[in-house]
Amino acid sequence: MKSKVYIALFSGIILLMTSCDKENSQAASEQQLSVSESVALEASVEAVDRVLDENILYSGVFLGYDVLAGKGDAHHFGFFPDCVILQTETTENTITVTLSFQAGCEDRNGNAFSGTLTIVKSLTDSSLERSINFEDFTVNGYVVNGTKTFSYTAANDNGNPQMAGTVDISVETESGTISRKGNSLVEITAGGETDTCLDDEITRTGSYTYTDVSGATFSLEITTPLVKPAECRYIAMGIKTYTTEEGTATLDYGDGTCDNLALLTDMDGTATEIELHRGRWHH
């Protein structure tokens, strides 16, 4: 199967709601999300969250600690352009890292940012956990608020760098504000031994709950790890499983072929190959 997914951040949302004569039945149906709607909503938030993860990973806050130690700069790993200013400030008790994205700033993949990320670490805290707060931070015009918490491991059981943590953010999309809560793990499964990010293969797992602007919810689990090879702009393999009021559906990114196709299998077993466009998103 030729498969790879890139969900349209700007695609129309298909609403499949049941009409009922009774008012209470109508209220209940309005809290349900179709599989198609769930996939579209999840795509817009997931794309934003994935870009945030990569910028956090390559900021030096979690990877290598060179920047925190004063041994490198914001562009050491080849990920950040000159429009990103990374500053550190050390006091008697804390280290504060500020990552400022200047007006019109884009990363190497063409993603546009504005705003400032601030991370404060206590010098007396020996844990590897960090929290990053987002307050009206924008990614490609989508406003992000909330918190991400990560623990960085230089070498996991596979010998690879990884970030494991939680996410509790809201993203203002064209369909309204969507929240994402859950757990995630980002692993560099190839290329982690070099100083450049250009040869890195990124693998992701996680499980999340989403809530849309009406209060309707659905869940998602990455049941087969999502893999983005270094030489590909797209996720080339992996499976997401969606659970909604309608039932369970899967989105299969394929067998490693680098393309922008995916296979959506609905709750009744109907499989549809879909081409998903993401505009500026190139991950």
C-alpha cells in the first residue's frame, strides 16, 4: 500500500450529525463527532504540537544541554535560523532559557513563528523534567496556550535520545479552539549521534484526548509508532487509531514510502486512500 498522511489544516470539516425531533436528542447529537471531523480536527492540532516538539528538542534545553552550559548557541544543531534568539540567564538558584522568535521568523521547514518561550530550571532540582508554558504563542498563525512537560534522556534502552512527557495545550484553529491532553514520546531513532539534525529520523508514540469548541471529545492512540525518515518531509509509516461516539477508525501512513497518501479505514471497515495537503507544513 502506498501511504503517507498529511492532513489539511485548512480542509473543510465534514459534520455528520443526527437530526432528532426531541430537543434532548438534538443536544446529545451535537456532542458527537464523526470520524472525518475527528481526523481533520486532530490533524490541525497535531501538526502544531509536532512543530513545537521539534523546536523544543533542538533548542538545546533538552538535547545535550550545551546551550545551558554555555558551550553552544541556538544554531548549533542546524535547526534554527538567525531570526531565533536564545538567551540564558543564571542566578544563584536558577537558570532561565528564553527562546525568542523574531517577526517573520521561519524554521528550516518553512514553519512561521512569533512569540517567546521561557523555561526556568532550579539549580537545586536534580530531575530532568522541564515545563514550558505557552501564552499566545503562534505557529503558522495558530495561537497556542497551555503547558508541555518533558523529561530528556540522552540514551534510552535503545541507545537513542528521547523526550517523554505530557501535553495540555489549546490551539485556535479555523474550526475554533481545540484542546489536546495526553502523553507523548519523541525518539531520535537514527542520526542522534551526530551534531546535526539533518540526518535525524524521528519516531513518535502517544495517546491523547481532544475536545472541540462544542465540548465534544474523541481519543487518539498511536498504535504503531509514527516514523519520519531524515530524507522525507512526511511521516512514512505508522498507524493512528481514533475512537469516537461512532466507533473506531484507523489512519495508516504506510510501509515507509515517502509520499503524501494515507489509508483511512472507517468503523465499518471501509478503506479510502486519501491525499492530505498541509500547505506550509513539511514534517
